[in-house]
Amino acid sequence: MLKNFDDNPTNTSRAIQLWQILISKAHNRQIVTYGIIADLLAYKGAGVLGEPLGHIMYFCTQNKLPSLTAIVVNAETGLPGDGIIVNGDLNALRENVFNYNWYGLYPPSETQFKETWQKAKENNWKI
């Protein structure tokens, strides 16, 4: 039986969906706006991407991966939104994202995203 992401629209399932979008963009050396991502996910309204992107951000950090969320930007500023932690030179971080072999990794599972989210929460959201 086929499943759709809309069948289980949790933050962890949406993080899996976003992961696929972001590694594709990274492979093509593209940044992407929140608006484009919201359109791809058929989201309406502002601020709906924070937690799914947060799951990815913490997963990358805790697993010592390049910051995949660094390629998601506000259309007006060209910068990652509030809450997305970017340490260091943004252009260098993006180059690390673009050059990483994302397709060589198994995609994270919902369980892995839940675990890294919980660990971040237990550590007062510090990276």
C-alpha cells in the first residue's frame, strides 16, 4: 500500500519529505526559498517550516554533517530565517552542503529525527 506524506503530516514525516527536497537542491547547487518549499509541500501560511527544518538542522549538527538547512533562505533577505543556526561564513557553509555526497547516505528515519530533536531539547536547544 502506498503512503502519502499528507497521510501522516507530523513534523518528523515532513522532515523526511524536506530532506529529499533539500538534498536534491544541494546536488544541483541551488538555494531555495521558504516560499518555494511551502509550495512544494502545499503549505499555507508563515512559520510552518520551522520545526521540520529544525529536525534536519539538529540531525545534521548531531551527526557532524554540513548544515543542509543553510540553503533555505528568506526571499527578501537571501538569508536563513530566525532559528536556523548558521555558524561561520554562510558561503563556505553552503559550499560544504553543495559538495557533500548526500545521495551516499541512507535518509534519516522518523525515529532518528525524533531522537535528535529530543536530544536537542534536553540540551536546551544548544548545538
